[in-house]
Amino acid sequence: MRSASQSPGIGSALRAWLGFALLIVAQFSVRPLIAGRAAADFAVIAVLFSAVRMRPGYAALTGFLTGLALDALAPGSFGASAIVLTLVAFGASWLKAVFFADHVALTGLFVFGAKWLFDIAMTLLTGVGAGVSLLVSLLVWAPLSAALTAIIAVLLLVLFRPLYRPHSL
């Protein structure tokens, strides 16, 4: 049983959801401005940062709903983002004790790995490219996108630390 001093409180939950909402808004407003083959993915950052604050089931539900919102804009591959973000959120929540300590570099590495796995799964599920084009996408553009996403995640984590401090809800 938790004491009142150990409970994260309503203010912490509101700050976490505010951070999540701001990152989702950035996904649809800032990301198109920096569009390219290696673009930052604010939705993956939002799901990862919120998943470390939740139990695995709630994190999976958050990933699923976020994926459905992303899939609504891409009806040709409807469901792919929902499946992949569900798995990413569940895994992030399950591994939070290992990777989301107060070590910023380790958090950046975890975001890099999660984003790279997200891109690999999305590329394979949507059937984009074949042969050399597929290899270039998986081994060049996906890691570059993952690196950019990890750099932005670390910057956000450092700048807005109170919003993303890991606690379980």
C-alpha cells in the first residue's frame, strides 16, 4: 500500500496528459514542417513517455488508441500503426524499470531502439518497397529517423523534466 507521499497525485497525472497532448499536436503541426525521409516521430515519443507512467495494459491501450488516430489518416494501411504502437507501448511499460531510470542517455538509446523497431515493423506490415529499396529504407532511413526522434526526445526530457518524470499511475 502506498502512502500519500509516494502517490504521484492528480497534478502529476495532469502534467503527464498535457505533455502527451502537446506531443500529439506536434505530430500533426510540427512534423509536416520538417517532413523528409528521416522525420522525427512525436507520436512515438508521446506513447513512450506516457507508457513509462502506466501499467502495461493501460500503456497498450494508449498505444492502440494513438495508433488508430494515426491510422485514420492512412486508410491504405489501417491498423498497422495501432498494432505496432500497442506492442511498443506495452514493451516500454514493461521495461520501464530497466530503461527509464534517471539516466538521459539510456532513455535516448531506448527511444532510438523503439523508433527503429517501429519503423521496421511499419515498413514490413505496409509492404512499402522491395529489394534494395527495402534495405535502404530499413538500414539507412529508419535509423536516421530513429536518431532524430531520440535526439528530440532527450531534448524534451531535459527541457520539460517535470512533465515526463516516470511514476506509475
